[in-house]
Amino acid sequence: MSESLRVYVKPGCPWCLEAEAWLKREGYVYEAVDVYADPSAYEEMQRLSGQSCAPTLTYGDLLLADFGVPELEAFLEEHGIAP
């Protein structure tokens, strides 16, 4: 499958830390992209989501921007994305 979870994060961001902890706990494999360490990734996140807030998640053409764990759980369930 060419689709994979990609999570744009900012170090120290409490929502980012919670989202990553939840994904790990639930057994999801994902790529974490530090948008502070990589300015091009920050630009990519802004281009994809239209905003600068993290976390932002992509899965193929799907996008979830500026979310907490409840929104993350609902998004993954709605789209049938399992670990």
C-alpha cells in the first residue's frame, strides 16, 4: 500500500505529544515530521492544510489538521484506517 500515516509535529507541542503517544499505544506505524527541524516540511504542511498548526496528519489524499486525540480517533475510524 502506498498510503501511510504522516504526522507533522512541533517539538514540545502538547497536542503533538498526545497524538504520537496515542498512535504508538494503539500500534499505528507513522512517519513523524518535525516541522521546526525541516523548514520545507513546515511549508509543505502549510500548503497542504492551509494553516500553521500542528499536529497535522496526512494519509494518502486525506488530511486532518490541528487536532486532538478525540478528532484523531474519529478520523481514523471514519476512514477505516487501522494499525
